[in-house]
Amino acid sequence: MTRFSALSLLKNAVSGNKNWTEQWPDSQPKDEYDVIIVGAGGHGLGAAYYLAKEHGITNVAVIDKGWLGGGNTGRNTTIIRSNYLYDESARLYDHALDLWEGLSQELNYNVMFSQRGVMMLAHNVHDVQSFKRHIHANRLNGVDNRWLTPEQAKDYCPPLNIRPDARYPVMGAALQKRAGTARHDAVAWGYARGAAARGVDIIQNCPVTAIRRGADGAVEGVETARGFIRAKKVAVSAAGHTSVLMDSAGVRMPLESYPLQALVSEPVKPIFPCVVMSNTVHAYISQSDKGELVIGSGTDQYTSYSQRGGLPLIEHTVAAICEVFPIFNRMRMLRKWGGIVDVTPDRSAILGKTPVQGLYVNCGWGTGGFKATPGAAHTLAWTVAKDEPHRINAPFTLERFTTGRLIDEAAAAAVAH
Amino acid sequence: MLLIHCPYCDETLPELEFAYAGQAHVVRAADPSSQTDEEWRDFLFIRDNVKGVHAERWQHVHGCGRFFNALRHTVSDKFLTTYKAGEPRPVLDDTERSA
Amino acid sequence: MNPYRVYGKGRIDHRAPVSFTFDGKTYEGRRGDTVASALLANGVHLMGRSFKYHRPRGPVSAGSEEPNALIGTKRGTGRYEPNTRATVQEIYPGLKTNSQNTYPSLKFDLGAVNDAAYMLFSAGFYYKTFMWPKSFWDKVYEPFIREAAGLGRSPTERDPDHYASRYHHTDVLVVGTGPAGIAAALSAARTGLRVTLVDENAEAGGTLLSEPQAVIDGAPAWDWLEAQLAELKALGVRVMTRTTAIGYYHQNMVALCEKLTDHLDAPDPDMPRERMWRVRAGQVILAQGALEKPLVFDGNDRPGVMLAGAAQTYLHRYGVLVGKRAVVATSHDSAWYASFDLHDEGCEIAAIVDTRADLRADLVEAAAARGIEMHLNHSVSGTDGRLRVKSIRINRMRDGKAAFGRRIFCDCVLMSGGWTPSLHLFSHTMGKLAWNDDLTAFLPDVKTEACQIAGAGRGLWGIEAALNDGFAMGAAAAEALGKSGATPTLGVTHDRTGTGVTQIELPTDRSPSSARAFVDYQNDVTAKDLRLAVREGMRSIEHVKRYTTNGMATDQGKMSNINGLNIAADALGKPQPQVGLTTFRPPYTPTTFGAFAGYHKGGHFEVTRKTPIDGWAEKNGAVYEPVSLWRRAWYFPQNGEDMDQAVARECRATRESLGIFDASTLGKIEVVGPDAVEFMNRMYTNPWTKLAPGRARYGLLLGDDGFIRDDGVIGRMSQDRFHVTTTTGGAARVLNMMEDYLQTEWGDLQVWLTSTTEQWATIALNGPNARKLLEPLTEGLDLSDEAFPHMSVAECTIAGLPARLFRISFTGELGFEVNVPARHGRALWETLMDAGAQYDICPYGTETMHVLRAEKGYIIVGQDTDGTVTPYDAGIGWAVGKAKPDFVGKRGLARPDLVAPGRKQLVGLLTEDHSKLEEGAQIVRDPKEAVPMTMVGHVTSSYDSVAMGRPIALALLAGGHDLMGEIVHIPMPDRIIAAKVTGTVFYDPDNTRLKL
């Protein structure tokens, strides 16, 4: 693996860029691995990377039905923040945020983590109460989050419309300055490169059709389009397809898969300095390094694996953006696309062990899985290596749906993730 | 935008008139208090989340207000049929199943 | 005077000059010109700069697929838009346009230093650098990258225009008005079907407009076109131009964006700028044709290098010669015809360079007859010229390798790498594509929607083939809709059928690593970048695309996807289908946000619900707060009061004498039927059987998970009738939940549910003088405490109006809620205000309501509860009918964590220092603990209480019911506040004032 540096870039430029080597090989499956991770998104590749790097477990395969990074990793609006209400969520996302801050250097791959600040708009008294509850809880948890008046919010984000006669006037905002965005593809590629360099096999275009369990109930391996592959530990990290896979191991999941849409505008020069989320009007917006306005929408109302999504939702999302940022009315939509998100009843993830020996799961991130990538991957690797919950992922069990000990951020605050 | 046939109104109408209401045929026990915690969890939260033909409920919320059931393929989003609440799930032939 | 105009040619009006400006300079075009055609007529090719290297660029196409000639367009204040394609924008007098991504000017752009250092900016370079020092990314590198990228500038003013949206139902929708589309529309319409025919261009005709030489069914192409359009009109076909089919959605819904004013001289300000159509079609016929591919060679991006088909279009549609001395570089027959056309109108064709060794004899003869020099089996290895192409370098090929090159001077290069079917809309449907090796193209294969693909879109070539396929597909669509008609076959002469070969980057005798052979013009992706991506392990086209940004420009890969795929496949040594095709996403061309938003703007963004009394509140200076879709009077400031002063006055007036409150937003549901009481027993936690008609009760609604969903006072009007009230925000949700259980779980119950929220206006009267006010106005009811005690309901007449009167209180004072038919709400309010003058009646808003109820410890669902709170947590376990066999939430309440000790419970808090707590503030037991602190709860409600003479608060506190009298701590940024835990009822705990 060529180490990336200004020098290597220069040297290669001089030699016509002919000497760059492949960032990860196209591995063929072996008969057996210590650990198989199903799903080569940021979460799955990250878990493989940390298994190899921090736990010395390198006989690992990451298997994907398509190309690595081709699922939700490459389809989301890349918002990264950690100002969650509950201690459990704040710890998990803040752990991720800590890792994000050093990720480019850690991976020697520029993931372009940009701490532009994420501002969440309050449009009514209930929002104000809810956001202040978040801010107070975050402060005592050591998580960055502050309250802005409408004027301060406009200073931070000049395109914002704070006229009091707006249909949904801005009554203030919660700002996490440490939050921001990253380059989604680079996260998958950087982890893939780092994992491959440590001996992990990345096997693409190889659908896993079932998880096989032995007579004692423990995991034996996975059935794939290229035959059976043996492993005593299997971690499922296949957003959008978890239910189907887990079902094959006899584990029924509290998940539903919904279409989620996002869109970008044509690129323009810098106009939008941060990330703004408005849960009340259902719109999320930032500007990419390329200059496109990146806009996220809510989920469609029905479950689906079609990756299509309907027009009415997009119309509503664009209307919401234009309502909050009227100067964008004449901008043009360049492209919209859809992903599939797994949603749990409490909108929090399921991360860790399952009732099946040797089977682990990382799922249920709903619309907010990207920001958790390093944190979820890091703690899942720990759990897989030691076969026990990590301090941070311990609350995110399947068990909570039986006891009722939910981590219900949405119910607590009517805040979508 | 989907087009949905309301079996009560006997009309095919745009999705905007309807509200999705989750998986169909999830039966609430006659005596919930006799249910174990696991059974009650299954009723509340566990869903098939089928990739394929999914039996699901819709409400014609901006129409007759009735809840009804539908079979829809979750990969193509195509509706194969809709039927009234309380009716058994229709049996499909193979060609429909792969729609 | 346009130096490059061919007078008499084209479909523009030569007698109608139109002036516009580009970068401040005035140019003259003709009515019917686009900005691009008008500038070309003036000899201007340089129109923009590229994204990364800031290389000078001119138009490469003549249509909406244009990646280079993007400009800013402006029509007065607020009407500016960046990234407009000069090849699409029609000119009108006074149009102002500017070039983009240039500093200080289009001709001299400092950003072009990037071009000199292009080796550093190879594909994916930014993933490999800018990491040191760490802090430089946010502060130095990223702002620099952002400023360099981004093309045009965003609008900065509010858009004065408005946008319309419409539904349209049609039997057959035909997309594209070329020969295939026209024919398809004709054959479908002739069967009597309703047909809609749309095209993104200003004029219908498609290819026919660029090929006037064809003779169709004995008539010249343009005459034939005119006759067919007349027939379509006579058949009632709706023909829509300037209308782009932007997206193909589920069940044959196609979104169309129709541009209405951007081409007009002085649009009526009342006219929408664009109109979004949502078309539901029985059958869709995609006749979108094919897009010409550029050839990939060093310097293929210089201004003056353009597609041969585009040059042909500029000539025939706009009467413009794109140069005076052209070299044609091609691998497809079509460019030969283009060169003949240009030659015949006076453009010198310096040479035709074809990569193929063997050409059709008739083409060679036709070229020879015109004296055109031909170089077969030749490659192109470069062009020269700074702001405009000056020469081209060509090389004979031996065994696929380029021999030494020679230069030919020229002022334009017309290139063609062949044609690729336009599959965008088909791709939106997730339809499957099949690779066709002969055509080196994907073709539509398995359809998922009721559609037909006609003409060049499925690989057919030539007007005759497209036309007859159009007729057949129109007939097929008609047949699918149960109609049958004839499928005519027409003969076309002077048709230009042809073939070609597909090339990857052309062979060169120079170092390929220094070649700047562009694949994606706008994003500056070269063939070399694609090969580098492959070398670095990018094996799918999706990876290559994302790593290099090939196909991600504003043309969405229309120019670049197929060339990119062919080169990546070559680099991988795999057939194209194994490398994959990136999915085309809607919209087909970039589409104005405003058109998506449509009418949903400003006050129409979402409906604002107003009560019948809202007008009175507005007249009397109410300040509003939004609550779900409603606006509610928040407080009524008088004489410059601020909110605190107004609320204190309203609270005092209500407790001392009489307050009046508009409670009309409360949800109201009429529950009626022989099984109404059983339904209520199952739905709500409370027992209802023993509630007598004429009595009311506080009702609590849970979800089946055991958590509080909603609450409200419920009156029993008769044995079989309940008047249910819900929270303002919960009304629709509660009705749906009731309907859900009633219809799907309890089909055995005979109950009918009706929303009556908007049928009743509800006015609450609270205060010791409430009865005194009402009594003289009430007929048919004794209001004395004995006859009509607290928690009673009755029908009566108030102020001559039929009313449902509740004696209930959300303030702790003697209270009544009068419900009258909504249309009488305002009149009753005014009557009560007049009659109440003697008691100094005081209108109050939601804030005072909140304070008064908090003083009594009455909860607000959604503020004091949050979706994780049980009735026991909230201290209202008394409302749970434990003896009932079942109710919604009973089983959920018994789950392990819901009965575990240490749950957060609702308590009162009184600060030791009498300061007011902040709502949302967190509570700790140990104020000295370091961060992260152990939080045990939070403040849910907090107000200055006039009645108590001090601030009060409600809080959810872990184990709170067992902590009465203890001190807890609320750490604020600047200090830690100590508070004593109390019960939730601060005011009149014995309820004496309710019983007045």
C-alpha cells in the first residue's frame, strides 16, 4: 500500500500517476474465516478495520452483494453530529465524533470531515423546550451544543429566513459547532484500504443468501452465491437488508425498511456555511465541497426495497427548503436518489450480540447511520472480538424491546435523527 | 406516487388519499394480559419486513376512512391486490409473486 | 449583422433582431435563437470555464445535454439563475447573461493555474492529501477547494416569480417530438385515445428540424412535419413544447416541467414562470432519441470543438455556421452528412478524418465530389489554440497505433463518436437494460411500467426506421389500452442511415500520460483519470464514477457516461455489462426548486388553521404561537406590555374574577352507538360504565406499549353517546387510532366515530365570576353547584345559541366550557365579552392557560410527558381502571421496565433561591460530580406564578415520588440551582375554588 502524502502525490504526479497501486484487492473467498462481516459499507468495513488493528483478528472477510460502499454509505446526506438527548445515544455518537476528528490521519485517507457546525431550527414553543432540554443534557454529558437566538442563527447561516411572518418562523436554534459533514465514499474506501492492508478480504458481488447454524444453535458460516463459507462469528451489517438475513438465522427483528430520498442542486460557489436541520418542516441542507446543495428528505410512508421513492415527498422537501431559505427558489435540482433505511420502533440502533451464539448485528440506524460509522464499527469490533457488550453499545440490545427499556429519542423530542 | 385500489370505494386513487398502516394480519390477542413479555414484544414490534410480497394495511384516510389490506411487492412497489379487513390473505400464483 | 449567419436558413426569424448582453457586451441575435446560437452567429465560441482546471470552453452540443456553455441569466431584480445552459436559453430583448467560474475575466482566468498543475489534480487527489496539519482542513484547504469549485453563483434575493402545478390524465403520453414521437402520437390518437405529446425544445420536430433534406411520404421533412402537427391538433392531441419529462415515477406517473416565461420579452407578472405537471398515463411512449458521443482525444475540449450533429443543428435550425474552416473527426457516418451540409452552405471542410479504414462508397464519392480531403484510418492526437481551436493534429494508424502526426489549420472541429440511446426515463423506472455489442450501447430490456420505447431510444437509426417504429409503438400502446388501429409504413428518401464504430480514447503518438483527452468536460475528467481509478482498484463503474466524478456534472453523464464506461471496461479488460452502468436519476435535466415547491410557498407552504374566534384575537392584538397546524392566541399584550407582564395580568384577572379563553382547537370526537361505553372502556384507561349521562371525566389514552398518548375531558351525553376531547395536536392521531382498533380489532362493536373538532367553537370561562356571567344567558339549565356540579355536561341554550356546556376547569377556578356550532363562535365570544365587562372579563392566551394549569399540577401531554411516560410516572395512576380485563396499554404497562423501580416520575420543584428554572434544565443529585454528570431528570414546565408569589416548576425525576422534601440540584452554565421536591399541586390543593 502506497502511503499517501504530499510527497507521494508529487512524486506520482511527476511520473505521470502511473505508479499508484490498488487501494484494496478484489479478494476471492477462502473456505473459512475467523469472522465474516456481511455488508461492505462504512460500518462493516470499519468493524473489519478495527478487528484487525485493535484486536489482531485479521482472518476476516467482508462480503457484499454489490460493490463496497454502494448502499447507504454512498447515498446519505453525510450529516455528523452527536447532540443526542439520552446518555446512551450521546455516548455512542460522541464516541463516533471523537473518532471522526482523527479519522483522516488514522486511515491516511482524507475523508474530508468538515466541522462546519450543525444547526437545528426551532419553529415553535415545543421545539424550543425540546432543544433546550437537549442543550442542558448535552452540557452535563460534555457534548457540545448551544442555543442561538434567531439573529445569532442568521449570523451563523446568512441565507436563513428569520422573518417573523414566515409560516414556520425561526424561534431559535441549537448549534453543535463540532458537528459537520464528511465525504461518504471516502469513509468506505479509507476503511477498505486500511482493512485490506491488514489482511482483511473484501469480497464484492457475492450475495450472502443465508446464515447457517449448527446443531448446537451456534453460527457455522454463511451461504453465498459462491458457496458456503465457514466462520464461527458472523456480524450482519447490511442496512436495508438485515431483516432478510437475520430471518435466515431464525432471528426475527423489530425492523421495517423504508425508502429515504435525498437530492442535490447544481453546484454554486460557497453560499451555505454549515448544516441546517429542521425537523418541524422536515428538511436538512448543507453545501458540499463541490458546491452542490445537499438536501435530505424524510422517509416515504410505506416499507419498500425499491430505492425509488415518490414525488410528493420530494416536492414537500424542496418547498420546505425554499420556505426556510427563499433565495434558493431559482436554484435547480440536479439529481435525486433513494436509499433503504432500517427503522426500529424507538428509532435507535441495535448493536451487538444476538440470541444466537456467534451472531452479531449492527442495524436499525434509520436515517442517521452515517454519523455513527466509526463509533459503531469500533465498538462492534470490540464486541465481536471479546464476545461481550462494549460499555458504549451495551444499551443498544435487542432485549430492550422485550423489557420496554427503549432509547426513544424520537418520542422524547419529536426529533428525527 | 402509488395508485391504490380501495376495496370499499372500489376506486383506484392516488397515494395521497391513503395512509400506510403497517403489516397486516398482526393479531392483537383476545386476552393481552395472558401474553408473555416475548409474545407482547412480537405483537408490538416484530415485523416480517418482507422483501417480496408483503401483506400490509392501508387506510383510505382522505376517503371512506376504512382500513383495508393489500398485497404489494416491496421491490417493485407494485400492488398485486387489495382486500377488505377481516378477509383472509389471497393466494397468488407464481407469476404474480415475482412481479 | 451576424458574420456567421447563413441568411434564409434555419427556423429563426431573420427579420427580427434581438439584442442581449453577454459579460456586459451587447450582441445581436435573431428571434428564435438560443444564447449559444446567437453568440456563435457572432463568432463567439468561448462561453465558460471548466470546473477544476478552469479551461476555456465553448458549446459542445446544441441541446439540454450541454456540459460547457453554462451561463448566468438575469432579468431584473430577484430574477437571476446560475448554470443556465446557453444552448437552451432563448434570447429576448434585454436578456443579461454572464460567464461563470472566471476570475477576473472569461478570457483571462487566474484559476487556470490549476490547469498547469493538472498532474497534481489527478483523479481522487484530494483523498490523498490536505491531511497535514490536521487543523488546516477546515481553515485552509477546504475553503480554497470550495471557492475554486462550484461553477455559478447562487441567487441572493427572494424570487419574485411564482410556480404552478397541475395534474393531467391521459391515455398515452409520448415523450419526444422527433419522427418516432410524432408517429407514435399519430397512431395512438387515430384510435381515438387521448394523447399528450411533449418535448423539451421550443419547437416540435426533434431530428426533423436538423434534417430538412429528408423527404417523407413524398413531402419535404418540414412540410410533412407541419402537416402532421396539424393532424395531431385536429385529433385533439395536446402538444406541449418547452416541457421536459423530468421523472418517471410509479404506476406511470411522469412529472413534466413546462417553462412558461423564460423566453418571453415581457412576461405578464401574473403568469407562473414554470408549471409542474403530474401526468398519469395509461401508456407511456418514450421517443427520446439518441445522444451523440464526443470522441476522446487530447484537446477535445477547446472552444470550437463540438459535436458534428450540433453543428448540423446550428446550421439548419438557427442558420448559423459554427466556423469558416472545419475539420471533421469521426467514427460514425453521420458526421459525413453534417460536413456535406456545412460545405454546401459555404463552410470550408478542410478534411474529414475518420478512424475507420473502410467507408461506404457513396459517402466517399459525395465527399470527393465536393473536393473534401479525406483521411481514413486516422486518429486525432491533439488540438492547438488558446481560447479557440486553431489547428488539429491527425495521425495515420498502423496496426491500431498512431504514426507521426500532421497539423491541419481550422477554426472548428466537428466530431462524432457515434450515438447512444437516451435511456434516462426508462432508467427511472428501474427497468432492466441489455448490452448490445454491435451498437456498443445499452438498450431497454425488461420493462417495469406500462411503456413502449420507440425509435433511436432502442437503437434504431434513420428517420424511416424511427418513424415506422413510432407508428408501431403507438399502435402497441393503443392495443394495450384495448384499441386497435392501422400501423402505417411510410417511405423516406434522402434518409441518412449510417453506422459507425465505438472508440475509446484515440491512439496517439505522444505520451498518453500527458494527453488531456476529456470524457466529462464540465468536471474535467480525462481518460487518464479513469484509467488511474481502475489502477487504484476501482472496479465497478459506480466506483470509477465516484472516484473521478465522471458523469456527475450538470449534464448528469449525458455526454460522458458511455465513453467513461467503454474506457473503464477497456482498462479492466472486461465486457461493459460486467463493469455496469450507473443509474440515471431524476430529474432528466436540472429543474427549478420553485417548480417542485409549486404553490406551497409562504402562507401556502402549509395550511394555517384558525378558529372561528381567531379574527377577534387578531383585531385585539393577540400574539400568536404555532401549535401543530393551528395558530393560537399566545397572549394579549396591552399598553406595551411584554409577555411576562401580559401573562401576569391575565393570570391575576382570571383567578380574581373572570378569564375567557378560546379552546376551539381542542380535538373533539363524537363516539356514538350501542357499544359506545364498551368501546370507551377498551380504548381509554378509565372505567366508563358507571359514568352517568350528564357527567364528565378526565380520560387517559395509552398506546399498547403502555405510554401516554393523549388525554382530555370526556362527557357522556347519553347512554350511547360520548363527547370526547383530545389535545390540540393529537386530534387526528387519536381519531385514527380509535378507527384502527374499532375497524381491525373490535369488529364486534357497534360504534361510530365522527370528528367534530371544526364543528364546535369552544370557549372556556374560568374564574369566581364565571357562573354569574353565564347564568343570565343560559336557558334550560340550572347552573347551581348542586344541580350542575364540577364535571357535569349538558345541552342547553346560551345567548340564544344551541350549546353543549361542560362544567370543567383547566385552571383550578370555577370553570365552564361552552361549545356552540362553529359559525356562532365569534358571536358568542363577543356576547360574553360584552356581558363580562362588569366583571372585567379578561381574554387570555395559551401561555396563561399553561401557567394556571401548572399551578394546579395538571399535565400537558407532550410537555410534561414525552412518549416514555406511564400514567404512574405522571402521578395519574388513579385514572387507570385496574379492574378492567383489558384496555389499550394494559399489557404494555406490565412490561418489566415499566414496573421497575427508579422510573422518572412527575414532581413539583420549588427553587431555594426563588429563581425561575429553565424548561429542559437537567437535574442531578450530586452537584459536585464531574462531567459527564449523572442526570436524574429534567424540568418539564416552569413559570412565574402570580398566585403563589414565586416561580414554580414541574419535573420528571427518577424515583421522584419517594423524594418529597429533598433537595435536588439543577446545574446551569453559570451556577447550580438547588430546588426542593414537592407535590405537583401548588395552588388550592383542596380544590375549594372548583366547588364555588
